Amino acid sequence: MKNIGDNIRYYRNLKGWSQEEMADKINVSLPTYSRIERNINGVPFKRIVQLAKVLGISPSELVTVGKTKNDFANEIDRLKNIISEKDQEIMKLQQKVIELMEKKK
């Protein structure tokens, strides 16, 4: 599965830049940059914006490279199913609360 480091590497390679060149462009050490690409450290949003600017792309392109509309549609469907299941759980719990309140009367 792709991660932000893979995406950064992908766009860096499209530019034909080495890791060292990229590290220089964003003013970090080579080991720090290498950890970014290997996804060892989380990448703060501020850094994502900086990387995207250097690479000439939008931050959203940087974090979604390789994903297709179908990937997003599948993820939306998966999340809708989770929400539906949680709604059903909530309805069952609400019904139990109502039943307990009625028993208490």
C-alpha cells in the first residue's frame, strides 16, 4: 500500500532528483529526508506543503498519487457501511434505554 513517503519518492523521481538534491531544496539533512521517504517519521502538514511546492504540485496531489476514483469510491462505500452499522448500534442502545426507563416507571 502506498504511503506519503512513496508518493514523495514518486514525484521526486519524476523530476530526476536525487534524495540529496531534494534534501537541499527543502533545507533538511539527507538522513532526515531519507526518513521522510521511508515513512519513518510522520510528515507534518507544513512539510507536505513545502514538498508539494518544491515538486510543483498541490499538497492533495502529493498525498493521493496512485489513487483512482474507484479507490476513493470504494473507501467512501466502506465508510458508509461503517456509519450504517454504528447507526444501527445506536438505535439498539436507544431502544434499550427506552425499555429501561419504562421498566423504572
